[in-house]
Amino acid sequence: MIHVENLDGPTARVVAWDGGPSVTVACGGSRTVGPQGAPSLPWHLTVYDASSGRVLFSHTVTGTIYLIIRSDRVLWGDQPGNGGPVPGGCH
């Protein structure tokens, strides 16, 4: 599973595995991507800025992962996190 929370970043397009469907996560939103229809692990996860197509983050997924999208970076780990400083808000 991939848990995505967008605290104050750009609208993100999350592709959990090569050729997989994309999930959009707007600023202030969250989504969970499950394994339905997925190939076996590992997956090649890529997170894009939905408006520009710029890659914000990529990672080889071997188990549950938590992503926190911030205005200047993407934080990740295998446990939920707090996201750091208070979000600057959505623009």
C-alpha cells in the first residue's frame, strides 16, 4: 500500500508502478493506493507535479510506504510521519 498526504505541495500525480493507473492528490488531500491489479513487488513509484509533469519523487517500493508531499520536497518512510513544520497552506 502507498499512503499519500499532500500537506502544502502542488497537485501531484502518483503512479504506483510502471504502466499503472495514476492517482491525483491535490493540496490538502490524501489517498491510499492499494495493490488491486498491481504486479508483484517491487514497484517503481513515481510522483509527478500534475501541472508541469516534473518528477517530484521516485522510489522502488518493496512494502507499505507513506508519502508526505510538501511545497519543497517529498518525505517518505515505512511508518506514518508528522510532515515536519506546520504546512504553509495551499495556493
